[in-house]
Amino acid sequence: MSCTMYKNTKPFDFRGLQIRELTPEKLSSASIAEIEVPVYGKHPTARSIKSDKLYLCIGGSVTFNCDNRKIKLTPKDVLVIPKGEWFSYQNKGISTARLILVHVPPFSLDYEEFRESE
């Protein structure tokens, strides 16, 4: 068994988003993180060439742009973004939004691509 205690993790900043790594040490098949998205905060257009991404909204709302569609997530909504698909998101709400992100297989920055011009 392996466990990550939330109170023992520290968030880090990624382009204005606060990310808290929650993957238990012995889990090798996936990774999990919490993302806090401030009002007007956004994730640039990106894709993973390795992992499928599962986003679970646990607070607030976030609008995703993926596959040329806009999808608004609110609490308890889940969105799956398959590897290779470009996406971005933004908090257009009135309060900080919180997402849980699961990568299958685990996240690796080496396999993430970003469109910096957007």
C-alpha cells in the first residue's frame, strides 16, 4: 500500500496555476495532481504525446477548448482528453476552480508539447 497525505504536499506554480502532486510513491501506472485555477487563469494550448488526461472538476468551473469544441466543466464533471489531442482551458468564473488531473500512463514533461504563440 502507498498513500500521499494532502497536508504534506506543497503546490508549485505553473504559469499561474497552482499544482499539487498527489501521486502515491508506489503507483507506476498513472499519476494524479490537483490544479487550482484562479479567476482568469488559463492553461496554454498543449498536448501529451504519451498520456491520456482525465480531468475531474471538484470546485468552481473551467471552460476547455478541445477538438474545436468548448466544454464547461462544473463540479463532478469528468473530461477525458486522449493523448495527441490539443487542448487549453480557462477559468471564466467568479472564484478559484479546482481540478483533479489523472495521467495514464504517468505524467512526464518530456512528452508534453505547448503552442507558445497562443
